[in-house]
Amino acid sequence: MNGLTDDRRNAGYGESISINKASQVSASLPSHTLCLTDRQSLSLHGITDVLGFDESTVFLVTSCGRLTLDGSGLHITVLNLTDGVVEVTGKLYGLYYEDAASDQDRSDKHKGKRGFLGRILS
């Protein structure tokens, strides 16, 4: 399953699910893991930056690429970027990864083009 260690096989309702993407990360980057409990408590390791957040979305940078958390009533309860640890509580609806390679592809595709706002302001 693309290098993921997935412990969902034995997880029943109300139990934790742990996914480890460490095997996809080079040796120089910290391991990235997450543990989701009852869709309401998420513990993340391998976080390098928090790009922004509000009660419905959290934007993170991990050692495996960008990660977006979607939900409602989201609160960052632990933030320790020195150790790469973030904990989020609230109702989680989705977790979405975006690889660094796709960021570069998008940047190359739009290189030299200005967006609507860029054309108005220039």
C-alpha cells in the first residue's frame, strides 16, 4: 500500500488508527506519523511548519509534504515545532496530502503568468 504502515485491520469503532509514512521519507527528514482517535483527536509527528488555521481548516507542512486537515471546531491543543509535534481536537472530516513535487509542477505550469489580482494591481 505505497509504503504505508496501516494498522486499520484490527481497529474497531472507538479505537485509534495509526498511519506511518516513515518509509517514504529520506533519512535526513524526521519520521511523519499520525494517530487519529474517534475522528476527534489527532496527534501528528514530523511537522515542520503550520501555515495557517481556523476552526474548519489546518494547513501543515510535514516531512512528507503539505497536509490539510478539514473539520469543524478544530483547535490546536499542542504545538511544538522544535520536536515536530502538533495535536488537534475537534470533528475531523478529511486529511489531504499534497506532495512537494506537485507544488513544483504547479509552479512551473504557471511560471510567467499572473493571476487575476496580479494583473489588476500591476
